[in-house]
Amino acid sequence: MNSNIKFRRFSAYLIDYLFIFLLITMISQIRVLNPTYNEYIDSYGRYTEIYEDLTVDNVLEIAESDEYKEVNYDLSRYSVSISIISLVVYFAYFVGFQKWNKNQTLGKKMFNIEVASDDGKDVSWFQMLIREIIIYNLLLEILSIISIFVFDYQGYWVASNILTFIAGLISWVSVFFILFRKDGKGIHDLLAKTRVVGKEQ
């Protein structure tokens, strides 16, 4: 994959990310879709108070305190509905819309690139699902939501850190692969047997 395609690919990703971020932000403001909004605001107020007391000297002490872990747990618990909405939006846009729109998101369309299958056939729904679950860590997000209901705040803190580490690792390895592999394939492309190509190809 030449550097021009790689640049277009990352540019398309930024456009798509901005679009999805704005869409989810607007949807999250619909109060009926977020029944625990007031509890979330209360928890955020507690989080802000803790953050205001943060200094270089006490950062580790606060990060390891039960109060900080509990506030983070409450923030996640009271924003579960928004997390679920975010998942639905990601699946609808990156799997449903992209497949329906001839393997292009809005960002990919702007930069004239598309997802293609390694075997030369049309990208299947399963391939699109696999690549998007991996690239956007959607499975890990689902596990994170489940862990809110399975663990108390201490167990959730451990699970959340582990899932965040795995998600970050997958993302950075994929970026590294895209930048330095000759074929420009990330982990998601390798597992889904897809690639991103210019429409001119």
C-alpha cells in the first residue's frame, strides 16, 4: 500500500471519528435515552472535586483510593445507556451503513477509498463485522459494560484497566502494522481478510 492510500485512510478515519463523536454527543443529550442523567451529573461533580485536589505529590495516593475507584465506577454505571447507544451507533455506521454504501463510510467516500476483500469478491457482512469489532474494540466495550453489572467498584476497576490496556495494545499494534507493513494491513484486516484500496484501483 502506498503512502498516499495510508494518508487517505487515516484522514478518512479522523472524519468518521469526528462525525460519530458529534452524533453520539447529540443523541446523549436526549434525556429520555439517558434515564440516569442526574445521577451521572452528581457523580461527575464528585469526580471534579477529587480532580481539583490532585497534585503531583498525591496523584498515586488518589488514583489508588477507594473513593476515586468508586466515583469512576459510578460514572460508568450511570452512563451505561449512553455506552449502549454508542455501541449501536458504531455497529449501525461502520457495519450497516458502510456495507450498504458500497464498503465506504463518509470519510472513505470523501477520500475515494473502500474496503475490499482479499479474494476479490464483495466484502461479506461477516468480514465487515469482524474488522469493525476489532478496529473499534467493540467486543471489549461490550465486556466493559457487562463488568459493571458483574463486579463491585473494586472488581470493575481491575477489569476496566485490563480491558483498556488490551484495547490500547490492539489499536497501537494495528496503527504500527498499517504504517510499516507493505500491504498496509492492520490486525482487523488480517483477521477479516480485507484491505483498504483506492476506488481508482
